[in-house]
Amino acid sequence: MKTPEYNPRHPASATKNDHRYIKMLCVLLAAVLLTTLTCSLPLGQEFQGRAEAPLRFSKDGTFQISVFEDLHFGENAWEQWGPQQDVKSAAVMNAVLDAESPQLVVLNGDLITGENTFLENSTTYIDQIVAPLVQRDLPWASTYGNHDSDFNLSRRNILGRERLYRNARTSQMVFGEDSGVSNYYLPVFPSDGASGPCLLLWFFDSRGGFKYQQTDERSQKIGQPNWVDHSVVDWFQKTRDSLNAQFNRTIPSLAFVHIPTNASRALQLDVGVDPYTEPGIDEDTPLAGQAQGWCTDGANGNHCEYGAQDLPFMKALTSTSGLLALFSAHDHGDTWCFKWNDTLLGMGFASNGLNLCFGQHSGYGGYGSWSRGSRQVLLTEAALKEHEIDTWIRLESGDVVSSVTLNATYGLDRYPPTPDTHI
């Protein structure tokens, strides 16, 4: 049946079929808008009231985290090797998770190589990335890296895609225009069922990459700052102090961020990584840290080596009592942990013994031929009281390397050096 012609300038001419047709269009439009909103609204509006099972130490008093980083899904989908890389990256995750028993998985940035993606399907790679976790009913939490923002890829839309899954714990708690997205914390509760957390996990967005669907007057992509924004530092300090006051104690904590701070670079260059006391690969030298390539006045250009915009973040970390370690990624050829005890050149403040750790390049995307794997972080309720952490790297091959205890004597204790293996 032919739809009667409808003249919008003369509503009186509408027939009953017209109204029915318009009603159908409205329903379809509403459905489209609802779908769009799941990727565009702030998290507090998207999933208000969503119930999530709390993270908790197991009955034997342990809590283990598997960290996957620099997965770089989505490279060159138009060539055979691109999708093959993604299959191999998923195989790394499966191999590690078959060998380990984590209560939480952390995806520590550069989930997707945004510059290689298309607008219409850029976030669908999340489905492939989280498939090994969904199959095992494992909760996960993400930070976003510099490659997770590009002209065709939005961090905000990545978050929306993740939150379609029940076990996603990735969130957003700071909503400033320049704050980034993956800034939030997760409490972890003790095995005895107590209502107060015994551990806090902090996640920070170091931003970087390029602005979504924006170009400058020369039609060039617009770069984003590559450090944790000052608004996030303010939120972190206020929230940290509020939680400590609420529970009337200092709660031990760990932190995750994709791009390392300049403290890691200074320790690497000015102090030096000892293969026996800080075992791990140390081949990205000098490493690329936050605020690299930016000027102190905020100008973005390669004529400046380092703008120091991450100083407030570093100062906030070092002034946080009970913060045991910061885990970073980004530099595929670095896998060590270093205890930051001293005042480093150009910083003007000392650390409280914060451990700065890298993980292992997990994905077959991205640069470098080092063996793929995942850093493991094991906490026990007993050791947590002593501020001690066991950590190691599980390689795709099944081998365990760089097994250390982050305790008061880390940096003095001697360990076997980490073999420099390649795929």
C-alpha cells in the first residue's frame, strides 16, 4: 500500500495512516537515541543504580590481579596480519589466565590502536578483548592509554562499550572537559565479610593521543595532553582524605596509570636499573613518560623535551600514606620495578618508598618483539599489614620471570636477572 503524501506545512491534511507512520518513526528514533546514549552519557547517568558484586579477598586471605597492557587490538584490519595479531593477543590472555587465578584483571591502557580504526566499528574491538574474561566470569578494570584516543576512537565510547558487560568495573568519577575518562577507584573488602575496605585500587587517565572527531584550521588532528590532569589530582587527594577520615585509618592502596611518570625516567637515567636488584627488561632507554614532548607553558611540540606537568601528580602520590605501588605500561621494552626513596633531580620532594613498576607487553600489536605476558600482583591480608606485595611476570610460554617481593628491603635484596627473550 502506498503511503499517503504528507505535507508538513499543512498538518490538517494528515490522515490516520500518516499518524501511524509518524508514530512508528518516533519509536524507531527513540530506539536509536537510547542506543546512542549508552556510549555518550556520563557513567553516573548511564548505569545509575547498577548493582555490582564487591571485590573481596578470597577465603584463604589472598587477592590476585593480572595486568594486561598494550594489547593494541585493531591494527590494519584490511590486511591479513592485522586480525591475526588480535587472535594471538587473545591467545596470550587465555594462556596467562589458564595458568593464574586472579580475582581481578586490569587492562592498563592502549587496548586499541586508535589510529588504525574506522569510526563505525572502533569500539567493537572491546568485545574481542574482554571475551577471555567474560568466558571465565572475571571482573576487570581499565585505564586508557594514548592510543585509545584518536580521530575515530573515543575513550568515552570505549567506556560505554565496556559497561555493556556485567563484570566491567571501569568507571569515571571526574567529569571535567580535560580530565580524561578512566579516573576512579575500587574498594576491595576483607575475606571475613567486614563492610569496610582493606585495600583501595586507584585508576588514573594519563590521556594523550588525539581528540575525537576534531581537527585544527589546517585539518590536522588535535593532540591531547599526556599527563594526569590537575583536576584529577585534586579529586584524588580529596577523595583519599575523605575515605581515610570515613574509616578512621589509612587504607593500603595500589595505583594504575598507562603512561609512567617522569620519576621512572629519572630513576632509570640518573640512578640506573640494576638487573639483580630491579630485575626486568630495561631496553626502552630513555623511557617515554608523562609530559614528554610538551613545553612548560603547555605548548605541544617536539622542540620541548619535557614540560613537568606531571609534578603535581607525582607529589600527590608520594604524599599518600599506604600507597604501595604504581603500575604503568606504555614503554614496551621496560618490565622492572624500582623503589623510589630519594629526592630526584628537578623535583624538590622525596618519595616515601613508592614502588614504580612496569608490566609486560601483552598484545601482538604495537612495537617490539619481546616475549608477551602479564604482570601478576598477589596480596595477602597478612602481608598487606606489613605493606608487602609479591609480584611476577607470567609469559605466554608459561615461564615465570621477574618474581620479587616489594617490601621494605626491595632494592637491596638480590634476585636472578630476567632473561631478555623475544617472540
